Amino acid sequence: MRILLVEDDIDQVAYLKPELSKAGYAVEVAHDGCDAAFMIEEESFAAVVLDLGLPLKPGLQVLAEMRERGDETPVVVLTARDSWQERVDGLKAGADDYLGKPFHIEELLARVEAVIRRHFGQASQTIQHAGLALDPDRQLVTDQSGKEHSLTGIEFRLLRYLMLNSEKVISKSQLSEHVYEEEQLRDSNVIEVYINRLRQRFGKNLIETLRGQGYRLKG
């Protein structure tokens, strides 16, 4: 899953980005409101972590502009711990959740995961489809027989995105965007390799190939 971290504090970014990546997210970063607004409008993200105190364009304006043009991407806003007015303004502008600074990384991860699940209509923390149960915290899958399978980082990102978009046709370019971070090599042939690995583990009929369109997780 690809998310955008919008934060002008370089030290915060240096801490948060590796933690978010370790949790299975492909993380892009914007350091000011103008870059954030451009990236959100031009690219696709599963969620945005948005600091409200940004240079060039306030985070609240970035959020308001998103909602005005109908962008429903989940947003977790970061606010000063004692600024209740910021939290109220953020929620009124369309934020899905908020977190006051300073915060524990575990709470941020839980809130990001929760808003993404809600966006995709998943109430449970465990993502289930076709007899598979994906545990995001441990990055493993329990199959129909109850056997647990550990996943590599790319396998986890790929399967999570397919499960959240079950029975939708997902193109290679969409999968690539949500598996790799911007600076990483995005080779569509590598996606095929990981699709085949998942088929070998969980059944060749689990993921359907639609020639010229992409892939679809079958029920």
C-alpha cells in the first residue's frame, strides 16, 4: 500500500518513514503543502499522513482542496497535542482521524491501518478473502488448512493490496505503485514473479490474469 507522509520536520521524517516502510507501506514524502497538493492530485495513495503546520500551503488547505474535488483518500492529520481547535478544524475539513504530537509510532500505525481498512470496507484487523486470513501486524497469512505462511515485504504489500481490492481488475502499473517506493526500480516483470510465488503458495487459481488488463483476486 502506497501512502504519502507530509511533514516538514526532517528529523520526524527520518524516524517515521522507515517505521512506516517496515509496517509494509511504500512511503512517499512531501515537505511542504505545495508539493503535497501536487502529489495528491497527480498520484494515487492509499492514505495520507498530513501535518497541519506546513510551509508554503497550510495542511488544512491541502485537505480542504482534496475534499472539494471529491478525493476520498483517507487522511490522518497530525496536530499539536494541546491544539483542540486544530483537531476540530481538521475533522470539519474532512480528516478521517487525527493524532496529537508527540505520539507513539504504534498509535500512528494503528490509526493509518484503521482508516485504510474502513476505506476498503474491512471492519476486522485481519483481512480475509477466499479462505485466506492476512495478519498485517505479523505480515503472515493463514491458509484454509490453518497453516501460517510468512511473507516477504513485497509479497505482503502485493497480497494486501489484492485482498483489499478483491475481485477488481488491478493493472500492473497500479500494483507497482503500491508495492515500490518512488526511488526503487519498478519492473513490471518482477510483479509477475511475485504473482507466481503467491500462486504457488495459495493455489494457481487464486489470482487470475486478464491479458492486457492486469490481475484479479478470485473469490
